[in-house]
Amino acid sequence: MKVYVIDNGGQWTHREWRVLRNLKVDTEIIPNTAPFDRISDADAIVLSGGAPSVASDAARMGNNGEYLDKADFPILGICAGMQFLSEHFGGVLGPGAMPEFGKVELKVLCKEDLFRDLPSEFNVWASHNDEVKTVPEGFEVTAASQSCPVEAVRSLTRPIYGVQFHPEVENTENGPKIFQNFLDIVSEYR
């Protein structure tokens, strides 16, 4: 299985790569300026976190829009990656009423896909000012927190998932399991 991590300039992009590598996945970090042809052999991609404010600086997200439009494989967006994919498909972003930096108690609303076999509540690590205010049509919210009502989303028509928090950092409980659940989705999709 080959999973590319799209580098959007996030501080933890290498940790995403490392978690995938530790799960025995053929993985590589690719700059977000790479043409789609460079990643077209992927079984899946991860859109990393990145620009501090995707809502006002989406240009720093490079070719993510092209990847979302052309990919016929699963996609996982993390933090800015989730914000970008949500806005790309018609959602609305904006400043969080209470920006999250540090430990957050996640409430799982859908125990399928990314959250299969996980507790209904557990602690995750978040680092964001902006958040998804309106989920795009054809997507549903799969997790929330007290201060952020859209902590995770999934498409109802394509294998596209997003998490506002950072499953790649050690402070996030069940982080490797979230990645493994994504890889299980990839295996089922192939």
C-alpha cells in the first residue's frame, strides 16, 4: 500500500509520515506543489496541516484542490487539510469561538470508519484558530468537542475524511488506531 503525505507546511507533517511508516505503509512526503501525475499511483493521500489560516491564505495549500478533484482513492485531511477540503467542497470556514491549543475531549458522533472500535469520548491534541463553520453538502460531522462542533467529517459519496485535531501526535489518545482505521478503509477500497 502506498500513501503519500501532502506537505502543506504543517509542524507535524513528519509525524504523519512516521506513524504511517510505523504501520508498515510505503509512504513519502510530497510537496503540495507537485502535479497530480506525481501522486496518481497512490492508494491514498493524507493532506497535512499547514498554513495558519486556510480561510485567508488558501493559496498556500498548493494543488490540494486538484488532488481532491482528480483522486479516485481515499483522502484524509488533517487540521488545515480538513479545513481546505471542507471549503473546497462548499463548506464555510471562520475563526473559532474558542481556538483550541492543547488537550481537547473528543466526542465521537459516528463510530464507523475512522472511529471504528474506539471509545465514545477520548482526548486529542488540537492546534487551530479557524474551524469549519458550515459542513459542505454531502458531508456529515463524525466528531465534535465542547469548543468546536466540527472536529471530524466524512463524505457520504466518496472516501474522503477530515479531522480538525492531530492524530499523529503522541498526546492524542488512539491516534495510531485512527490511522489504522484509515488504512483499513484504503484496503477495502482497493
